Amino acid sequence: MKTKKSVLFLSLALSSLVFNSCKKDSDNTPAPPDVDLAKVLAYPYSALTPAEQKVKLENESTGFLDNLNAAKASSAIEAFQNLEKLLEESPAEVIADKPVKNVKETIQYADAYGVFTWDNVKREWAKTASTSELKFIFPAKIGTTTNTAVFSAKAVSSGIAIVDSTVEYDWQTSTNIKYETTYYLPSSATGTLTISNAQAATIELTASYKDNKQTPVSSTFKITTNDGYVYSTSLNKATENNGSIQLTFNGKVLLEAVAKADIKIDELIDFKGNDNSALLGGANAYMKLTDNLMVVYKMDVQNYSKERNAIEKDYDTKRAALWFSNWEKDPNHYTLYGQYEKEQADKNAALWNKYVTAVLVSTKDGSKIADMVEVSEKDGENSDYYVWNTTTKSWVIDWNSYTKKYDRYAANSYLKFKDNTLVEASAYFSEGFDKLEDKWEDFTKAFDR
């Protein structure tokens, strides 16, 4: 069972922020900074019909979309996206046994060195040893072969060490040999992107730690491009969990997401297991999509997490039993698989609607446009070359028979309007909003951990 992405890309922007938990004995759900949560949730429904509301939103968002779409022309953004793409294709081993797979990982080690040059023929990084710099030389444009971009990074050690150890059995001596790799986490890091010898962007990272814990209690990450874009994230876990993501262009905020939750950092860092006994309370978040359009979240984290874990565990157990049993002799194998897919989607949608309040509002009018709910529905099919053989009473491969075996299901995002009309989010918003989502995903993907 898969979950289709929301057209409002909320899971992308808020996933690392909303699904945090709160300390025990916290009776009040915290409100995000700068937003009166109770006031927003109490907004009356707009009197406009869904069709009229759609036209209004599109008209109000024209300038905003133009600014965001201009990101397509940013040479720095494209260069970072291409670096991300190449690191995914061929991870670079900046420290022994520590290959990095995205841009953000390149500055998460304080003692990483080497000059990595992209070899377009071999489709891999050629490494030259260095004891003073970490540098990536690669094509600035996606699909090109000339290495015109250089990304250089350096970091300051926090003194927090991480020791990775592995044990391998030596057959000659009949003993276990332990190997250790030690690396240090940064307290700060900077990076510079140049294209054709001209500076195109800078990256800044800061992190602070507590009690020698390896997880930072606060961190910031900022990318500034020479063509006007600033992408920044921050997270503060010291006493309460605050997180934010923001994209600006020439000083104007294009997108902003903020989340907040009470938290006891040591309990979170030391937490083991999936019973959620140490993770209590709620979390709130908001996301500003335009000057007037906002999505506000209120979530019961403890109960949502506890029940979601149970749903996932039940699904995994049932699915494993289907494959690790004598499945090829079971005529109901695919029927049960499809049944479990639908069952999981049904439960996930019901769980979201039970513990999450998500509202799309117009701050300009002070009105609620729609509630955001999830609906379980068919979302594709599973097909393969197996057919049931009535003679052998088993599933056998027939390369001439590629047939449907069961329906796939997903919990998809819907807008629920005043008159209870349900409209799928991806169908409601215009192509312009679809492009907005794609561009936001493209932009942030290069910097996600």
C-alpha cells in the first residue's frame, strides 16, 4: 500500500517537524509561533462554492506562482539538483565506509576531505586524496558532461565523536576482528558553489549539542543563491521542539512552514522501541502557501504514532506470512494480499481523520476554505506473470500471461467543503499548483537528509 503525495506537498515540508512528540504531563497542545491556532480553527466556512473558491485562489496566487516558477531559471538551484542526482547515482566516500548521498550530507562530517571529480564516462566520482579540503567538481547543468561547477565545503568540529565498529570473522586465525571508524560531528560548516569560476551560492550550517549527545539540540541550515533565493531550515529541541522551513526570493517569503511541540530532549534521544510510552502530547504546525492562504495542523502525536505503528506492524506481519508460507500452493494468495492492502489504507485514512485536524484557510477573509481529510481509495493495480495451474494446484509462471492480481489502495488527500462536498486535492488545484508542488519538491530534495 502506498500513500499518494498531497498536492499541497504538506508531508514534504512538515514531515520532519510535525511528527515529533511531547513530554509527559503536558496538558495543553502548543501553538505554532505567530499564529492564533484557536482563532484560525474557529474561522467560519467560506460562503463560496468549491468552484468559486478555486477561481478566487488562482487569481490571488498568480504573482506568487510567477515568483516561484522563476526558480526554474536559477543556475545555482539546478547545479545543486544535479549534484544531488550524481550523488544518488554514485555516492562519494568522503570518510571510510561513509558514502554521502546528498548535498546536506557533504557537510555533516567535520573531518571529511578529498577532491571528487565527476567521471561522465564511468559514471562515478574520481577521488584525489586531500588533507585540507572537501571539493566536488561536476557539471552545473543536468544532462551535460562538462564539469563547470565546483562545490567546496569545510567544517569546524564539535568534539562530538561517533565510533562505528564492525566485526569480521578471520578464517585463518578463527577469531573475530573488530574494525573501528571514528568521525566527528560539526558545530558549524560552510560551503561555496561556483559556476564557471563565479560564485553562485553559499551554504551555512550550525549545530549545538548537549551532554555529549550525538543528536544536536538545535541546528540551522541556510542556502543563499546569487540570484535571490534563500532556503533555510531550523530546529530547536532544547526545551520545546520548534522547527521551520522557509523559501524567500529577493526578501519576499514564498513558502513557510512552522511546527512546534513540547518535548524533553533527553527522553527523545534515549528513547528506544516502538511503544511510544515516553512520547506524549500533541504537535501543531502551519504552512503559508501565499500571503493569504494557509494550512493549519493540530495533531495528537502520541495516539497517532502508537496506532500507526500497530497498523504497520500488523500489515508487515500479514504480508510476511503470505510470502514465507507455502504461498505458491495457496489459491487465495493474491486475494489476501489485495485484502490487506485495502485494509491498511482504510485504517490509515481513518487514523488521520481521527487524530489530525488540518484546515485550509484564507487569512485575508478570515474564513475556512475546507477541511483536509484522507480517503481510502483504489490507486492502481498489481499484475505479474503467475497463473493458477489447476493440475498442479499451484501458482506457476506463464510469460505469455501478464494479468491483474489485485487492486492497490492508498489514503489520499481530499478537501471537505462546507456542504460536505469531497474533492480530491490533486484534482481541485490547478496545473499551476501542481507545478508549484513539483518545483518545491525539486528544490528541497537536494538538501534533505
